[in-house]
Amino acid sequence: MTSTETITLIKDIAVIVFLVFTTFVIVFGSLLGIRLYWRVGRFMDRMERFTDGFEAAFGNVATARKALRPVVRGLGLMGLSRGIGRFFGHESSDLEKERR
């Protein structure tokens, strides 16, 4: 074997080793990417369930607020809370000013 054939053989072996190594890196990266995709999907599902529960809770609070508003007004607690707010320097909101 001449030196030119030896150099060509070494180059071929180096290219084959490089291609095998890059194939393993690509397969490993793909597997990690798929696992990450699954985990992100599960996380997003959990967050959607959490926000649905959160929205339901706030919906219940809003419904209770609407239901209790006449009772609170009837007892005079709304005026009491506004008076206490004014005492401590809290201005009434624009929405409350429009209601008057």
C-alpha cells in the first residue's frame, strides 16, 4: 500500500466514524426532543385544567357577589364600607360616581 492509499483509507474511516457519531447524536437528540414534547403537552393539559377550575371558582364568586349585593345593601353595609373608605382617604371609583 502506498502512502496515498493509506491517507485515503484513513480519510474514509474518519468519515465513516463521523457519520456514525452524528447518527447517534441525531437519534439521541430526537428521543430527548420527543420526551420534552410529551412533558410540555402534559404540562399544558394540567395548566388548562387548573385555569378551568380557577375560572369556575371566580364564576362562583361573581355569582355569589351578585346574589349577596341586595342583602348587603339592605343591611346598609355598602354605605358603611364607603364611609370607612372615605374616612381613610379612598376615593370612590368612576363607576360608583356614575351610579349616583
